[in-house]
Amino acid sequence: MKAVEYIFKSEQSDDLSLAAFEERMTIIQGIRIFFLAAILFLTIVFQSIQPEFLNPEVWVPIYVVLGISFLLNGVFLYAFKNLSHHWIANAITFGYDAVVVTSLIYFTGVNHSIFLFLYLVYIILCGLVYRRKGAIIMALWTSSLFSLLLVLGPSLEGRSLYFAIAINNLAFISVAILSGILSEQIDFIGGELKEKGRELTALKDFNQLIVENVGSGFLTLDSELNISHCNSSASRILDDHMLLGRSLKDVFPHLAQELRKRGRLEEPLRFEESFVNYRDDKLILECIVSSIEDTDDNSLGFVVMFQDLTEIKRMEFNMRQQEKMAAVGQLAAGIAHEIRNPLASISGSIQMLSSADFSED
């Protein structure tokens, strides 16, 4: 018992988290109830179309077994979240499933029972929860019950009995091994998908973080030139926090007109756009527009990146003005120098003439 307990608990704790275990058990409980309902339906149908099936010695025990099964599964499903040892209740439920199938086979006849396939179904379900070891234990328990049923039954004797036991036990063990391998592959693929999902989520969050914190404005446009995404820098530069869902022509009318004219861009388009915000402040923006295309070169929209060049343009204008003033100053200095030279000559000549002695004449 300790060994079985270790196997079942280790299979649950190591391979499945509690949340995944609860989700998987909910699905398995649904499958159990589905099969019980199907058996009940088939029993009612057979009872109505086959007069010999109306024998109370047959259908009364079947209804009793099905009623107990519905009751136990309902209690298990209701109390599952409050159980401290899920593996115990689940192992008991799987064990009882084999007993139920054995009872149905016994009451309907071993040779022509339609319920024999349920052994394989419950072995597969057990393998999905407890992997290969749990499925093999379920197969051994099933084999013991079915072998006991064949031994106590009067239909088979001698070599036929041994052959039937060997064939069925081999089938049970084979299905258990295959279901265990399948469960391990499903868990492995599920783990890989979860890991890839976490990586994609982390990459998406990282890309979103980069886009939100980049200094340039960032807009994505759909094929109808409606804004489908914008970052915080775009809202800050344009001083507009209601950009999502708006048409590009309401924000950059000249750009919208140019993109509608071109249809698609073979290479990124760089240009300057004037923008006037709601305070009538005129901004000069440098924009770079690129196409978004799929693997078949079909245009899905556009990406617009822009930055505010207003201060830079103002500084460039001031620098040009200063350069012009400096040039005017240099020109004035040069002109003054050129004028000062002849004036100096004239002034010297006047001084010489004024100092000459004309009194002797």
C-alpha cells in the first residue's frame, strides 16, 4: 500500500500541478458521467427492444450499479475541491470504475457483453492522470477482476480459459503502456507549449515596454488608415490622449492623402509634417512611414514613427539669424575699414596743408 501511495502521489505532485490536476480530473469526471449516461440509455433501449432483456435478474442489478455510480461520482465531483488527499479519492474512483465494468459484464454475460471496451477506456483515463505507472496498476487491477470473472464463469474452461486470460491481460497491459506514453507526450508537449507561451508573453511585454518608453512617437495603422496602436510618447508629443481608433486624416491629413495615393510603400518614407495641436501650437514633426506586410507581401497597414523637431528648427533658425548678424557685422567692419583708410589720407593731407607757411608770399 505504501508503494502504491508513493507512486500515485509522486505521479500527481511531480507531473501535474494542483490546478492542472483539477482541470484534468474535471474532464475525466465528465467522461465518466458521459459513459454512465450512455450505458443507462443503451440499457433502456435494449430493455425496450429485446423482450429477453426485461428479466429483472439482469436489468435491476444494472440499474442499481449505475445508480450507485452516479451517486459516487456526484459526491466525488462535489467534494473534490474540499478533499485534502485528491489522489486517494481519485484512486478509489478508478478502482470502483473497474468494479462497475466487471459487474456490468457479469450481469450481461462475459461472451457477448458490450461493456468490455470500458476496461480499456478507464485504463486510458487513468494513464492520462498518473502516467505509465498508474495505468499499469489500473491494468493489473482490471486484469485481476476480469480473470476472476472468467475463472468463476462457466463459459470457458481449459486452454480456452487460459488463452482468453492471457490475451485480455496482454491487451490491458499494452493499452496501459501506450496510454502512459501518450500521457507523457501530452504533458511534455503541454509543458513545452506553456514554456513557449511564457516566453512569448515575456517577449511581448518587453517589446511593449520598449515601444512605450521610446522617445519617438509610434503609431500603427490598419489597411483603412485607422490608428490601431499608439505609445505614450505619441500622445505626449501630439498632446492628444484620444488617438486610438481615429482616422489618420484627422491627425496627419497630408500624410493620409499621400498614403492613399501611393497605396503601398516599397521603401520607408521620410518627410516633415506640420501639426497644430488644440492650443494652436504649431509643431514641426519628422516622420518615417513603413509598410506592414505579411509573408505574401500583402499590405496589412503602416507604421508611423515621428519626433518633434520644433525646438531644433527654432534653434537652427536662431543660429542662422546669428550667422546673418555676424556676417552683417563683418561687412560693416570691412566697409568702415575701407572708408577709414582714404579718410585718414585726406585728414593727413589737410593737416600738411594747414601747417604750410604761406605768410612769406
